[in-house]
Amino acid sequence: EAALAHVARAEQEAMRLPELETAAPPPVETAAVIGAGAMGAGIATCFAAAGVPVTLVDLAQDGVDRGLAAARANLDGAVAKGR
């Protein structure tokens, strides 16, 4: 119980660091998605739609091919809807 209370206080104190008030995250220039399944293809689609170059990686080439096809279909669907 005392350990949990200590962790809770530490989390609260960490959010109060003055350095965090002026810190800005660095820009995302490139991305890599490991796993080209449905979720990986969706994440890759989001990066590509935002204009971020993305590399899609999977254990097998056929997985990469399916992931790229899904990402391409997602983007084509968005274009067809005028997005």
C-alpha cells in the first residue's frame, strides 16, 4: 500500500516538472510500422495520409504485400470520398 502511494505521488510530481511546460516534441520525419496486419496497415495509412514517409515491415513478403494493398485501398477510398 505504501509503495502504491509512493508511485502515485511520483507520477503527480513528474507532471509538475517546469521543463515540460516549454518542451515541444520533435517533428515526425519518418515512421516505421512493424507488423503489416490490419492494424499495421491502418497505422501506415495514417502516417502516409499525414505526409510522413513510412516503412512497413512484416515477417514475410506476402504479409507486406497484403499490408501495402490494404493501405493503398484505405487511401484510395479516402480519395474517392474527397478526403
